[in-house]
Amino acid sequence: MTIDLTRRTLLQLAGATSLAMAAAGAARAEGTPQGGGPTYASRTPMRVGMVTLRVKNLDKVADYYRDVIGLTVMERSATAVSLGTAGITLLVLEARPNAEIEPRNAAGLYHTAFLMPTRKDLARWLVHAASHRVPLSGFADHLVSESVYLDDPEGNGIEVYADRDPSQWQWSEGSVKMASDELNIPDLLSLTNTRVADYARAPDGLRIGHMHLRVGDLAQAENFYHGTVGLDPTRRRGGAAFLSSGRYHHHLGMNVWQSQGAGQRDDQATGLAWFSLVTEKPELLAAQDERLRKGGAKVTALANGVEAIDPWGTRVRLIRV
């Protein structure tokens, strides 16, 4: 397939007339106020496992993640679709045809972030997205990573990104330096042939690098996800907080830009049903369970872990793998 892939084409897909506008769009998506190794995220004591979304149009949304992100359909029925890479389930979609679309000022999902194994994979995916005229909502250089933003057909946010080597991340007093600078598109695209779309499916090493949530109150969210779940703060700025395990830049982002003061989520609406944080350490899971119960969280036992509910009704599963 021959593609006319120019900077102008990418800007048009992002609905922008300049790289600065595209970076501004990404800033709104990731949370830096205006004014690595890709496997690192999965080598930490805890990491994001999978995500389950409730959707109205199961086939349409499943086809989007298959065709745009390149996930493989692993199981498909009239009520649910499982997608992933290399035999690993990353995303489950549950059919809720009569559900209302979750409003953007409610607590819930801000975006699911798919981490490419390499920068070249990100470049290849960007050629793929452009060749299929996939609408984009922004792209930016976050210093720790390079990111492209988009939305699925029902408005669930998506980030596709590649990490810089962790040796390039800048830390100061426990806080990692991040920004939303202009993405150097020509430099990124120099890694691949922009005239040929060769991204037939997601690479085997693709994983969910982080989750970003809308919450009703940052302090309350930090108390739950740091104090009770056990993730460590890595950055807080401009109505957003970031947490991680093992000094990753963030496995979890949280913001109140649209959702300050949000109440309980409607679990009959579309959007995030639950996501998982996984660990190979039984002692870590036991400590999480104890903290959750001591903290008064609502906890349900699972075969391989526990499920807890955050202050707005978002479910997080802590799983041993």
C-alpha cells in the first residue's frame, strides 16, 4: 500500500494546524498543564494486567481495537469479546446494548495506554493509523515517552506510546520530570518506511503500560491507590497525580479536570468495568489484601486475588500470576 504520509496529513488526522496544537491536544489528554526500555513497565513488582470495558456496540468496538490497535480476537461471543497479543488477554469487551454512554464529567476511564515494545513499533503503528485515516486527538513528547492519542467509537480514550530508556528519565526528590512537548514526527517516522504500511497486527510484546482514570478528588484517590493499594507517587501537578510500582514513570494516572466532585459511577453505563494490577509476589498480594481490609475498602475474594472498589465505584483487581 502506498501512502501519502506527510506531517500535514498527520496534523489533519489530529484536527490540528500545527504541532503546537497537536501537543496541546495531547496535554489535555495526558495532563501536563500548558504554559526506556519498553519492557520496564512489566518488570516492576506490580504492573497493569488487563482492562474490561462495557460497550453498547460490541462488534463495532471490537473491530476497532482489532483493526486500529492490531489486537488479536481471542474469543468472541454474542455478549463478550476478548482481545490480546501473543496469547495474552489485554482487553475484554462486554456487551451492554441498552446502556447509557458514561458522561465525560463522571469518574471512570480517561484512557487505556497501550505500550509499544519499541519506538520503531510506534512509528510503524503511526503509519498504519495514517494510512487508514484514523482520527487522532493529539500527539506529544512526554520526556519519558512519546505518545499518540485517540478515542474508540464510544469515546473511551486510548493512548499508544513508546517509552524512552529509563536511564533518560529525570527524577528529583521522588518526582519524575514529564511534559507535553511537540512530538518530533519526522524523527519518529525516520525509523520506518512511510510509504508502506506493514503493521498488520500488534507486536507480541505490546502491553497495557498504564491506566489513566477520571476521579472526583485527587487526595481521596491518592489515599486509595497509594495508601491502600500500595502504588507509589511519582508526580502530582495541575489537577493530576501519577503513581507506579518499582519507579516506572506511572502505571496509573488520575485527574479531576472534568470530574472534580464526581459522585458514584453508574455501573449500568458504558465505560470501564474493571482493570487489574498483577504481581508474581504472593507476599505483595497478601500485604495489599491486608491494607485494603484495614482501610475499610470493599473487598471481594477472587480465585487468584482480590477485587476492591475505589471511592467512585471503579473496580480494581489485584491478581497473582
